[in-house]
Amino acid sequence: MDPSFGEFVGGALRLDRATFDLVEHSPFGLRLALTVLLLAGASETLGQAVVLVLNRVSKLRFALALGLGGLELAVEALVWIATVWLLAGLFGGYRASFAPAVRVLGLAYAPLLFGVLVFLPYIGPVLARLLRVWVLLAAVTGTSVVFGLVPVVAAVAAVTGFLARWLLLLLFGQLGNIANRWLWRTSTGHTVPLRSTDALLPLGRNEPRG
Amino acid sequence: MILDLVTTLVVVGALGVLLIGLLAPIESLGWWAGWSGESHLPLPEVGVARPIHLLVYLSGIGSISGDELLAEEARFLDHLQPLLPDVVIVRDVFPYSVSGVGLTSARAFARFWQLLDRMRLHGDQLLSSLINLRNAFQVAVAADPRYGPIFSYGVAQVIVLKAIKAGYRPDGPRPLVLLGYSGGAQVAVGAAPFLRHLLGARVHVISLGGVLDSNPGLRVLSRMDHLVGEHDLMERIGRIVYPGRWPIARESAWNVARREGVVRVQPMLGMSHNTPGGYMDPGARTTSGEVNPEVTARVIASIVQSI
């Protein structure tokens, strides 16, 4: 019998290889991975809700932004998974088909289910970085399982995949910006996001010392 | 069995702290978004009030409302007032709310806070420490670059309203003085740029054991006197948890202000943060035989008179 959703997530959080092995072969693995990605994206967007509130978006658009946040994370994850999948062969791993890679590396995003904690004052931004490092560690474990690589080589593959994804985003940055602007406009109804410093800087920060 | 109970209590406690932390920024964000009414308060006309010297007191994190200072703080201000006969001391600002609304005032959970306040009066320190925890998270909101500007702007508006009601005239020759105790000092520094903008006045902060980050507000202060007790462990927390306070962060607002002489640290010998032995503890004496609040009040009075 397959473990429950909670057990899969718990295993991923513990970086448990057996859990990643199970999800790779689970018939529900793809659905589970996509659920994790959508929930993690929504949680992270909720954690960064300050920008939505600051822009005084309506409740409907707020809900829409959470949903699109989930989709955005799913797309981001798929780009990373695709680059790792393409690179794995270069590092001596066996070429698994794409679906198991999505199942395993999608589950690796489980730490971002705690993304809502980024909302915490002061320590939130630090937690955001720690959660991303946790995701990276889970992805290394998952890469090691799905491509049969030793952990060190899996780490190099995952990090190289991350850098390749970053390079792709840089190369197609304009396209990404257009997509981001569209996402922002669709979810919030505002042209450009207002940041807290943008709103209040003219009121104070530039005042000369008295 | 006992281990299970302890574990359950620790988990419930941790979840409670997490919940209070997650709820902490909502008041400021809701205020900004207009969920709780008007976020831009109409400022009263300044009129033709005579120029006065004003000191606004921002209480420590034990505060529950602007109308009700802790007995120790109220007694301390009673010590301070006769030393500054030409200074009006405003003591009814609640610094841990973006709109200045006290915890026991018109709020959804006012009855809960009133209950905790009564428990505190009867000596129950454990549950009433939730007041301190709630206010400590508001200090974290003030120090957070995402929420801080919103929070500080709101508090600055509240201070302006109270100051003008007290007869303050911004075009007078003397700066507005903010006396912040503990977390109140963080709130004071955060509000300074907005006070400078709203009033056009110079702002001088006196930090009494302030738990402060390297706030950009330091860049607009005319001066800050940072009074630090020899045994004040709380003040040291600020030095440790805020990286901008570390000596290695040479270009941080704090270190630049220190180099430029804007921040002046004044040691308070033998004093700690809270009672016993705190700055305001009437039962503690310095080596000269004076009680602590008298010494603290004298130091603050001499700073104010030198401005």
C-alpha cells in the first residue's frame, strides 16, 4: 500500500531515500508531485503576501494570485527538472524517463509547503533562504535516487541544473519578464508591483539629518 | 507519561508562538490596506500654540495600552517630570500598534487582553507574558524592511497627533525628543524619518536599554543617546541578533551613525534591564546610594537640558 500524502511529505522533509524511491514508482506519484508544487507555490505566495496587501488587491485577486503562485512554482520546477534530466546522462546517470524525474523532484519541493512562514516578521526572509536550501538538499537526494548517482555527483547535477535554469532565465529573461508582468497584472490588476519602500520612501528615508 | 505531557506542552507552546508571530504583521498590513478604516489620519491644525519642549515617552514591551502605563514606568516618569519643569512629557502613546490602539481598547480580542492584564495585576507572570511576546513581535515588525515602513508611518502619525494635542509647535527651535524604553527605542528610531517629514522638525532619540536594529531611521536623527545598563542582557540581544549592529558591517546605518557621533552610548553602572536592578527599579540602589530611577531620570534630564 502506498504511504499517505503526509508520509510522503514527511519522508521528503527527512531527505529519506526510500520515500523518493517509493514516489518514483507510485502510480499516484505524478499527482502527488504536482499537488506538492501547487500547494508549496501557494504557501510561498501567501508568505510573501505583503506585496499583495501593499497593492490593496481585492480578495478575489488575492485568491487568484495564490493559485497562480502555485502554477509559477510548478513551471519553475519543471524547467529545473528538465535541465537536471538532460544533464544527468553527462554525469554518468542512467536516463530515466521524464515522468519519474518529475515525480521525485516535484516531491523535493515539499519544504516549501512551509513557505507561509516567510510571513513571520524579521526572520521571514532568512527562513525563505533556508527553505530553498532544504529544497536543494531534497532535490540532491531525489536526483541521486532517480538517476542512480552517488550523492556528490547528484549534488553537482542538481546545482548545475539550477545554474542552467538560471542561465536560461537570463537568456530568455525578457520573455520571463513579460510572463511575470502578465502574471502580476492578471492576478492583481496592477501594472507594476508597489513595494513598501516605494510607497514610503518619499516620506522619510531621504530626509536630511536635522 | 510525563515526557509526553511535556512534549505536548512544548509543541503547543511553539505552535502558539508561531501563530502569534504570523498574526503580528496583519494589523499593520490591514491598516495600510484600509481594512480597519482610514489609514491616513487627518493631522490637526497647529494653531498658535506657544513653542514648548516636548518629550514623547514610548514604553517597553510590557505595555498594554497608552492609557495605562506599568506602575514602575509611571513612577519613573513622575521622577523625571520635576527635573524638566519646562518640558511637556507625553506618556499616552501606545507604541506597539500601527494605529496607537491599546490592546484593551476597541479590538476583537480586547477582553482576552483585559483578562491577561488582570492576571498580571494579581501576579500571574506566565500567561501575562503573552503581552510581552505580542509586543516583541511588533518590535520585529518595526525592524522588518517589508513591514517596518508601514508600521513606522502609522506610529509616526499617532505621535504627531499626540504631540500637537499637547501643544507642540514644529517650528520651534528645539527638536522633538523621543524617549524609548527597550522595544520603544526601536519604534522611536523607525518613526523618526516620518516624524521629520510630517513635522519638519529635528528628532532626538533617547534609548533606555533599547533593543535596536541598524534602522535606516538613524540616518535622519539629529542625535541618539543610547543608555546601556552594565548588566542589561536585553540590550545585548539587539547587538547579537541584528547583523547591522555587528562591527563587521562597517557601512550599516548603526556603525555610520556611531562613527559620525550621532549615536552616543552612555553606560549606566550597575543597572540591568528589568526589575530587579533595572533602570526604573525603586528598590535598587547604585553605589552612590541613590535609587536607580533617580539616577536614570537625572541622566535623561541632563541630556534633554543640553539639547
